[in-house]
Amino acid sequence: MKRIALFPGSFDPFTKGHEDIVLRGLTLFDEIIVAIGYNSSKSQRYFPIDFMVDKIKATFIDYPNISVHTFSELTAEFARRNNAKYLLRGLRNTTDFEYENSIAQVNRNLNKDLESVFLITSPQFASINSSIIREVHRYNGDVSSMIPYKL
């Protein structure tokens, strides 16, 4: 049976830290689905979803076992529909752990076949987050060292 992992997030934008987690996840899983969710708690995106789908697909063009999808349903249900038995998540710090732990518990309650797998962010990417990238980009700063594609 294929080990399929879902790597869900808003990815607004997708960062080098995200890329690192996906590539490292390939050592654990046969297939990874990068799933861009429509987050009901975020009223407006900075980068359009279609734009980000294209950028992420281009980032992983040489990896046929990585796909990119969008979804607007519960993560646990999207995982079930795509035969993903694992949720892949990255942790930068203890704050991330507290947040991700709560989400993992809910997802496990909604889908008993779903295991959350956490990878600790590589040190060189620990300070990168999407909010910082958006702010730097908004004021015409150079974000090229934080994202794996050109804007």
C-alpha cells in the first residue's frame, strides 16, 4: 500500500521552509499532496491561490510523486478522499507545536486512519514564515532568499 501524506496549509506564500519539509518528507512517504486550503479564518489572501498552485507545481516539476491541489473542506475529509493516511507538518518552535498538536487531535478524532507526522524545521529556515514574507514583499523588499521560486 502506498504511503500518501497530505501537506496542508494556506501557503500564502509557500516558503523555502515548506519546500524543505516536503523534500524531507519524501524519505518517509511514497507520495506527498501539497494541499492549499481555503482557510475560513483568513478573509483575504495576499497571493492568489491559482498563482501559488502554479509556483508550487513549478518548484516540484521534477518530482512526479508530489502533487498540488486546492481544497475547501475539512482536512481530515480531504485526506480520506485522497487516500492519505498521514498529515505532514513542520514545526519551527514550541508555539507551532502547541497549535499543531490541537489540530492533530481534532483531525485524528475526525479520521481515525489519519496520523500526523511532524518534522522539525531545518535551522536555516526556522526564522522564515509567510507573514514576514508578505510584509517584506508588500514594501518591495527582497524575499528571494525565503521562497523557492521567482515572484
